[in-house]
Amino acid sequence: DTAVSQTPKYLVTQMGNDKSIKCEQNLGHDTMYWYKQDSKKFLKIMFSYNNKELIINETVPNRFSPKSPDKAHLNLHINSLELGDSAVYFCASSRTGNELFFGEGSRLTVL
Amino acid sequence: GESVGLHLPTLSVQEGDNSIINCAYSNSASDYFIWYKQESGKGPQFIIDIRSNMDKRQGQRVTVLLNKTVKHLSLQIAATQPGDSAVYFCAENPPGTYKYIFGTGTRLKVLA
């Protein structure tokens, strides 16, 4: 019944590794997002896809690569992880012009 | 860069009192605004929204006020309860974009 689900919920890894976070929504929404929340709780948009097309790509290092295999999925792959990548990453979806629905977040800790 | 609100204040209120959380937004053209509640360890949850053709909207125990003249949004929570303790965010959606810009949030602490 979960509307926006993301996995894993927790991820602890070493610097330099590559990791992925997966997101799925069962709401039938056409737009999906990745947001990064830092330790001060600031929510910053990273990417957005509409109908599998990239429509928002904020100033994010190209070590971050989103992939949307279909409208219901948006995954985030991060290469060569750095300490500063430690944060909580939230997936969200929306029907165009309406509110965002968020997942529960994936807490990434880079050691 | 764009921002909504500039700091993360903490608001402490007594249980049963009314709470008012404020937000300054940045883009005068934004036409859709949302308030979110984020509890510890969870994702932000929708509380209430308002479009720019309105200046007030009420929900269950919550009211959102929009003042476009000064680019200000507020969330009023009536009879605040311990379960209202959380971080509250406002978000704005500029017209013709898919982007939702979040403020830095306000932490609400409800004192018993």
C-alpha cells in the first residue's frame, strides 16, 4: 500500500564506492523527483523526470546519475562516493501541478 | 540560488495553544504553495496547500494564509497537540515549472 517506496532505508559505505538507491511509486503520477536533505534539514531538489524524460537537473556533480526505466520508477546511482554525499535522499512524485508525495528517505553515510 | 526562508527557527508552544509558523517565499510569480510536516526519521507529509487566487484556506485544525504583497505564507495550527511536534516546511511552485522550492523549515516543539 506504500505510495512512494525507496530502498534501502539506510546505506553505510566507504568513500570511493558506487551505490544506488531505488524508488517506486504506485500512484500513477507522471513526475518523479530526487531531493537531498542535509544535516540542517534543508531540502534541495536534484533531479526530476516527467514521463521518463529528464526535466530538472540542478547543479549536481555528474557522479550522480538518475535513471527512469518507466514512469513508476526513478533510481539514483552515485559513483565515487565522497564524505559530503552523506545526507538523506528523498524520492517524491506528483501529478503535474499538484503536491509532492515523498518516500520515507534513504540515509546515506559515507565513511 | 533560490531559497524560501533563510533560517531554521524553533517555535515552542504550550499544548493546547495555537501555533503560527511563518515563511517568506522568493518568487513573486509563484502560484502554488504547500505546507509539509516532517517527523523525525520520516519523509515530509502534505498538510495543506493554497493557490495564488486565494488568500486563506482552512483544513482540519490548520489554516494557511497567503500574503502575495509581501511574499509571505503562514500556517496556523489550532489547539496544538504533542503529535504536532515536527519540522514544518513551506514550498513554492513557480508557474510553468515542475520545481518545488522548499524553505529551510521551522521546528515546532509542543510543551506538555
